[in-house]
Amino acid sequence: MIIGVLVELSNKNIDKIFDYKVPDKLLSKIKLGIRVEVPFGKQILEGFVLEIKKENKENVKLREIIKIIDEEEILNKELLLLGKEIKNKTLSTLISCYQVMLPKALKAKQGRTINKKYEMYYTLNSDYNYKLNIKQKQIIKLFDKRELINKKEIENISKSSLNTLVKHNVLIPKKIEKYRTNYNGKIIKKKELTSDQNKVVNEFNNYSGFNTFLLHGVTGSGKTEVYMELIEKKLKEGKTSIVLVPEISLTPQMVERFQNRFGNKIAALHSALSDGEKYDEWRRIVKKEATIVIGARSAIFAPLNDIGIIIIDEEHSDSYKQSDSNPKYNAKDIALLRAKFHDCPVMLGSATPTLESFARAKKGVYKLLSLPNRINKNMPLIRIIDMSEEIKESTGHFSRSLITSMEAKLKKKEQIILLLNRRGYSSFVSCKNCGYTFKCPNCDISLTYHKTSNTLRCHYCGYGDKVHNKCPECSEESIVDLGVGTEKVEEELNSIFPDKKILRMDIDTTSRKGMHKKMIEAFRNHEYDILLGTQIVAKGLDFDNVTLVGVINADTSLNIPDFRSSENTFSLLSQVAGRSGRSKKKGEVIIQTYNPNHYAIEYTKKHDYIGFYNKEMSIRKILKYPPYFYICYIKISSKDNNYAYTEALKIKKSLDRNLHNTIILGPSTSNIFKLNKIYNYGIIIKYKKDNNLYEILNKILNYYQTNNKISISIDFNPSHF
Ligand code: ADP
Ligand code: ZN
């Protein structure tokens, strides 16, 4: 037998399927979608079996595979097919498309393996022939009620007796697979749905088979309860479900709600799990022990059969797009492909859908469902504070209105969330005398001052430098910090409210495993009065006692040079505002800004998604941006700045010659021009129909494939440039 094996050639962007012979003794174990170990030059590599060939090329001198790694396929028929579709859609290598679907333990690799974890148990040999002493009798008594006894339990009685009993064949050892993850919570009774929620569920149930729904529901309208209702119905039909959430380690409350409803039918896949834990969750899914998968982006590849529904919560989140490595897929696109395969529905949900999704819903491509009211019928009152006026009156970063309002809430023992979308102490450090700013030598981006560690750090590459008092440019001792970060605001808060407990939440304080969840629990238990954080605090949190949300500076996200900056700002502000007054107590929101008349802020104030949508669509139309045009971004990167630019120009010319009815912009320097000593240029292609686009891009990729001096990356529908 001859098989085709797909291997990963390290550092090369090349797909290769190589033929190998299978020795007779392994013939019966060969299946599509398993991994095998093969000789490759002087190395030994792992690869996926993609082809089983009937014909016998006896005349060809092929090498034999070394061994079979998996007993069962790890890429089933559906996933094998899906990989090919992703390759075609993203122009990535096939091997990268398969690797991205699998937990680390199951990727084709060289080196470290991740094993299953076992625990030792013993059973009793019913016809043993051995005279027992007292201790040994005590051990045997354990087996009166149970068949299997854990090693530790027996050792607690006597370790030496255990050894003796095993030696004389009285106890028979048995290795049992143990999952590193487990769930031991309580099942909580479900809530009676409101009439709005029931209406959505009924409309949904009018359809069967593949359909895409957009659930547009304001914050706190009970979307999560609707998801759980739909999943429960599928569960009763014997079908499985996938629920995607933006970044699960950031949404522990959401997972908890699902676990409280469905217990250990849930498998949770997220970045906070160890590789071993991920592997265990994966196997619980394959063995059909877990039938509901909740997870971040890559959970869309969960190896479920019989999928009944795929839900994508907070569908506006850019975390569904993989931007930093290949394949640059969007989990929403994968959801549609899988749903078509399983002939099942996809539900996208958000309080602030992307313009793309809402436009499709308006056209009828998606079915629009809506929850226009909060469960408590009470949207929070939003006030906008013009900081350019305020700055004349107050020092620091808090307006008088915000402080007054905070005092009032704290007096009533209510809690407050403050959003400041920038971590660190100050955003940049600069010389008052000559204007010199400290920049990262690798990335050419301003360094951020971190007070706790007293360092300057690059938020892109992690570069760190000590703090200087003297300006390296003019030698004056006039270094000041400008801008503001979470650490600095925390310090200011401590001086305004010295007797209040403040919890700071950002990447720096939550990077340790489990910290984020602990912080959320502590805040819910009212161990803290004020939660201050970056956009982490805007996501999915549900606290009854939070009645005030304050946004320190709404402008940070407006000032990012990106065509989506208004949309992202509207969405962030609406989401964080949505954390206030979710239960019985009336909520309030105060947004501080230097752009009080910007439409993204005005529509947020009015809770007017549709108004924002219409305004933003009119701008996108004029500027020829999505959803009116598709965008493809080509990034050209090299250590040699001149070379990168020259080649980028060549590519642009070739696109001009070959593509028609498209708009081609650039090459221009990327948003992050220099990153880790590499120079980046970008070309933007705007198009309505892809015609020969894929063909041309493929030619370009092939042309540069073996050129080590340059790398070309292509991103369709990028979430940012
Ligand atoms: P969303 O996901 O739209 O933000 P949630 O599902 O989190 O909304 O619901 C908001 C709050 O209302 C939650 O505290 C939730 O427990 C509660 N809730 C949702 N549906 C109901 C219901 N049918 N009856 C009572 N409370 C509900
Ligand atoms: Zn850097």
C-alpha cells in the first residue's frame, strides 16, 4: 500500500504531500486523518495521512513509514474537507489549516509529546488464594461496595500490604484515564423566558436546516438565556452545539452560566488551559462525553459530530479573526462552512453587530431577530462630559461630575466600573525641553512607562528599558510623562477615595493563571468598591450592584487610524455602558471626552444603534469601505527597508496590470511600520467581485515563496491593518 503524507517543513511556506510505503504489519491500521511518523531526508517527521492509494508503484523506490501515531483519526472527513476550503479562502498552506484545528498535543510535530494522564486503580480477584492478615482484610473490605479502588485510598491503609496483595495476585492493577479538567458545580434551575425572549425562540423555530440568524439585542436583554434555550432543544434532539465567546478567559461568568445549566456536558476550550487540559477536553468531545463546546475562536474546530447549532456571541468582536498567524481565518466564516456541512443554523448575537452583519440582515441574507428591551426595562442614563471645558476647572483625570456621581454611589454602597483603555502608568515619556520621546528601537513606537516595575516598555514587542531622568538628546533633566494609563489613574483614585477599595484589571494584573476569574469573584462579593480596567471590563460582565460606569477618556479608540475606529468606539462605549444598572437598581453612565460632538459618542448616548449604523454606512459608501467593498491587505515585510519597498512597488504594478474593477492603494508604510527590526509595507485592494484576484495573488505568493529576504502575507477582510 502507498499513502500520501502531508508534512510540515519548518520555516517554509510550502505544502508537500509525499508518498510512502506501508509495511505489511501496519496495513490494517492505516486510516485517513491519522498521524504517522516518516523518514524525511535525515530527519524523522510527523505528518497526516491524506491519501490512500490503490495502485502499487512497485518500480518506484519509496521509503516506508516508521510508525503509526494515532489509532483513531484525529481529522475526520468533515475536518479534512474543511482544511481544503480554508486553504482556498485564505491562501495559506494546507498544513497550517490542519494544524490550526488541533490542540498542541495532536499537531504534527517534532519533539515533546503531551500524554494522557492516568490514575492507578485496583480490582479484586474474586478467586484469590491467599491468607490475609488484619490490615489486608481491611483493604479487601473496601471492595464490598465498590469494584474499583483508587491507589491512594489503599495506600492510606497500608502501602506494604498493597504491594503484597498485588504480588500474590489478590488485587489487580488497572490504569484509568484521568481528565485534568473537571466540573463539579451545581445545576441551577432555568429562568422562565420573557415574552420577548419567547418570541425570538419561536421565530427561530420556524426555520429548519442551514440558516444564519442575527440576534440584535441590547445589553442585558437576555441573549444568553435565549442561547441556552436553543441549545437545550438541540440537546434533546441528540445534537451537539458550539458557542463561541470573544476570549473565554475574559468571560468566566459566561462559562459558569453554561455550566450551571448543562453541567459536565460542557467542554470549555480557552487559552488559560494548559496543553494537557486542552487535550483532555478535546478527547471528552471526541468520545461524546461533552456535547456542548464553549470556547474562544479556535473552538470553532471542535471535533463534534451531528452539530445542531453554532452560536457566536458578541459577534462584533475582532477576536474571531486570527490576524497574527496563518491561516488568517475568521471563525464566523468557518461557522458558516461547518453549518452548511451539518445543515444546521448559525446564530450571531450582539448589542452592536458589525456593519457587515447588520447590512446582510437588512438584505435578508441573514434572518434578523431582536430583543429591543432590557430584562429590567431600564437602559442606563448616559451623560457626556466635555473634558476640554472641564480641564480648566479640575486637575487630574476626573471631571467634577464623575467624582460627585461616584461619591453618591459609594455612599449607597453601590459599585462602580471605570474604563480606561490604556494600560501602564502613562502613555509616553517625553522631554519637556526638546520634545524627545523614548521609542522602541525595534518597533519605532513610543514606550509606555510602568510605575510598578519602574521601566519603559514596548507594548508591541515587549522591549524594556530603565527610566531616564536626563534627556539623551539635550541632556536636560526635564523628562515628563504624558498621557495616562491605568496605573496612574489607580494612584489618583487612591488619593481621591483613600478609604475605598480599588481593583485594577488589565493584562498586567491578570496575566497569572486564574487571576481574572478570582478578581471577578472578589468584585462580585463586594470586596472592592471600584473596578478600574482596560477594555477587559467592557466584556460580558453581569454584576447586580454596579450602578455607575465611568469612561475616563473615550477618545483613545477614536484616534486610532483605522476605518473601523468609529465603529469600534461606538461598540466599546455601548458595551461598557451596558454593564451599568443590569438588575433592579437604576444605572448611570458618564463618558468623558474631548470630542463630545463625534457621532459615535452622540449615538452611544442615545442608545441608538440604528442611527449609528445609518450614519456610518453613508461614510463607508463614500470612502468605498466594507460592507460596500471587500478588502484584501497585502503585507510586504523585510529586514531591508529599501528592498521591501522596491518589491512592494513591483507587486503593486503587477496588480494594476492584472486586476480590473478594483481599487489598489499603496504601497504605504504599515500602521506599525517597524516591528521587531522588520520593515512593513502594505497594499490595500478594494473589490466587489473577486474575479481573478485569487489567481493573481497565488502567482505572487509562488513567486516569492523561496525568497528568504522577504515575506508576503495576505489577509482577506482584515480586522485591522
Ligand atoms: P445579555 O446576554 O443580552 O447581555 P443576559 O442574558 O446576561 O443578557 O441577561 C441579563 C440579566 O437578566 C442577567 O442577569 C440574567 O440572569 C437576567 N435574565 C435573563 N433572562 C431572564 C429571564 N427570562 N427572567 C429573569 N431574568 C433574566
Ligand atoms: Zn518594540
